[in-house]
Amino acid sequence: MAGPYDVVVIGGGPGGYNAAIRAGQLGLKAACIEKRASGGAVAFGGTCLNVGCIPSKALLHASQRYEEAQKHFAGLGIKATVELDLPGMMGHKEKTVDQLVKGVAFLLKKNKVDPYFGTGRIVSAGKVEVTGADGKTEILETKNIVIATGSEVTPLPGVTIDEKTIVSSTGILSLAEVPKRLVVIGAGVIGLELGSVWRRLGAEVTCVEFLDRIVPGVDAEIAKDFQRILTRQGITFRLSSKVTKADTGANGVSVTIEPAKGGAAETLETDVLLVCIGRRPYIEGLGAKEAGVKVDARGRVETDGHGRTSVPGIWVIGDVTTGPMLAHKAEDEAMAVAELIAGKAGHVNYDVIPSVVYTWPEVASVGKTEEEVKAAGIAYKVGKFPFTANARAKTIAEKDGSVKVIADARTDRVLGCHIVGPEAGNLIMEVAVAMEFGASSEDIVRTCHAHPTLPEAVRQAAMAVDNRATQM
């Protein structure tokens, strides 16, 4: 039996490795268990770093640069001839992932965290069994267990993923060639990001979505504008539609779709089918239920809102519990739980967790949507400002989109902000910080913004809350 440890973390993703690192910083004896391997070595970083956020952003960046050079340089007075080197682009992605995986391993070592390669299973409060790739087991004794096992791709009945022609968000990252046709099931964040990559590289992309809108959860007005932009870019949308079957043949995949509310079926032919209908908590073989940990009907480990499960000494963070499945949400929870275990005041403000869609233009949100504010019965005011009226956006030829600020009509406190436009993911952070400190739209207005910059659009939207935008 190894240990005793103060903390044993099961899962080495953004939640898990940050929890272990923070525990180490706080002087706790910590261990982190990870079962993913790459090149014969343990690959910390979870889905996000290995087959999610990081590789997809590497391809999004590279494909955007390719399309810029191919289609948009001429408008800036630059003549260029470009050629796609897909193996080279994939090499950039793999190099990026490899460097960051090694970086995480270094940080764990630096903070004296013991790494374990294998599958972790909770035997009971205070005991975790690790089964290595060779089948050998070891028991770790610990005062605290942190469940950070993340999530997995949600399967779709009638569609069998083979990671060749019918792929998940993992397989789509490693295609050997650009498909002529790509059908994406799901118009959420992941589907639109990955669909955008291959559209830029030359694929004809059709997105099938069960709902009557794209990016559910995003402010409806922003989502509508976003869809118009993506349609102009060449993505075809089939909304209010469901996929009931997919058959692989010599010439690709035959996809059967029907209206969501029922009706006549039709067939779409495609070279590659991407299944992106969401993710679900991963607790297979974890032993959590057997140890007495409560799990809800959706397979999420229940928490008291501060990371504690129903069993004292067992904690939970990240995708495997409630809340948005975002790496930075998991990281915040990791910090809070490690600090609570160490006797400090850990806390996560779930009202101020930003989200970003890394297409181009980007979409970013923080706080409540207009629909949520209205449903809550809160009197509110809205300020909007288009990038067409922003000087910096004009100079860089990125005029699509707008900023929307929602404020309490009585107190002027900012309730939410939603952006579709260039660098939206960076711009949203100004509002996130403002909201964390309880700022009003007036506070944003009275903060001097450099000119000419994109953040001026945020300030002008805040000014528009009180009908005093000066640049439109």
C-alpha cells in the first residue's frame, strides 16, 4: 500500500492536474492518476489537451490563416499564392500537444506530485486502487479523494462511430485528407468549430441540428447573427432535423435525416460524418456508486456546490459533475477544492464563467442571456454596438458581428455580455472581470479605453445601455 497521501486525484485533465498541482503548492502530499498514454508515456492533460481544446484550436488557427492568405489578403493589397500542406498542419497540431503534455508532467514533478499511470477505482473513502497497463494493482491510502474523470462523447443511436468515415470529435482531428463532403450532426460549439476547420480547407459542410437554432445556450439574438455569418462563409444548416441512421459504403456514408417533429425521411451522401451531439460524464469503473457517492439521473456526481460529494473525504470537479463542461470551469473548481482541503477559503463564482466558440469570428458570452434575464422577471436594459462602427475593426477588415451588454434597469449592474466578432474570446474578459467586482455598465463606460482598439466596441455597447453611444 502506497501513501499515505493527503490527496489522490483520479484523472489528469485540466481539473485533475490543476487540483494536484495546487495541492502540492499548499504543502499537501498529492498523487495524480491518469490512464491515457501516448508514445509509451503517460499523457496528462485529459481530453482537452490531447484530443479536444488544444489540438482543435491549433487546427482552427492554422486553417484560418490558410483561408486568410487564400481569400482575404488581396483586399489588403497583398498578392499571394498558397498551397495546403495538411501533413504539415497536422504536425503543428501534434507538436503543440506534445509540448503541453510534457509541460504538465514537468509541473506535477516540480510541485512534488506523484504520478500514477493506470486506471483509478475508489475502493472506499480513503482507499484508491490503481490498475496499470500490465494488470497489476496497487492501493493508495489517502485522506482525500478528488474525482476528476471528465466526460466522453455521447453516442447517437443508429450511428456507429468507427473513427474512419463516421468519426467523433477525436477522429475528425486526424483525417488523412480533406473530405469533399462533411456532414456534422450537432450545431453546438464543438460541431461548429470542427466543421469550420474543414470548410476552410475545402470541404462542403452541412450541419444537421435537432433544435430550430444553433449553439443552444448562447443568447438567441447573437446566435441568429452568428448563423447568418457562418452561412455566408459556406456552411449549410439543416435545423429542426434529426439523424436516424448512417450506413457506410464504398462511396462514403449515407445519412438518413427526418424532421425533428416527424415526417418524410431523406438521405444525405457524405464522405465523412462527424457526430457531435454532446458529451456525458465518465464514471465507468470508477467505483463511486459502490463507495456510496450519489450520482444523479444524468450520470453526474452530485456535489454540495463546493465540490463535496455525499461521502466525506471524496470530492468532485469538472465535467463529471454539474455545470458547464468547460476546462476553465474545471480548473477553477480544482483550485477551490484543493484550497478547501488545505483549510483555506476556496470558492467558484458560477455566475461569471465565460464561454467561447473559437470559430472566426468568435462568439463569447459571460453571465445571463437576455432570455434568462427575461424568464427571471428582472427589469433590464440592453446596449448594442456593431463592429462595422468600430475603427479598429475597419482597419483590420473584420467588421462582422456586434457586442451586447445586458444591465439591471434599477441598479445598472452588468448581468451579462454576449459578443460575436473578432477576438471575442479576449474581449469578453473585460466584462468578466467587471462582473466579478459587481460593476455597472457605467463603470465600464468611465474606464478609459485606448483608441483605436476592439475593446472600444465593448465600451460603446455599455454606453448604449443608457442610449449614449457616441460612435453610431
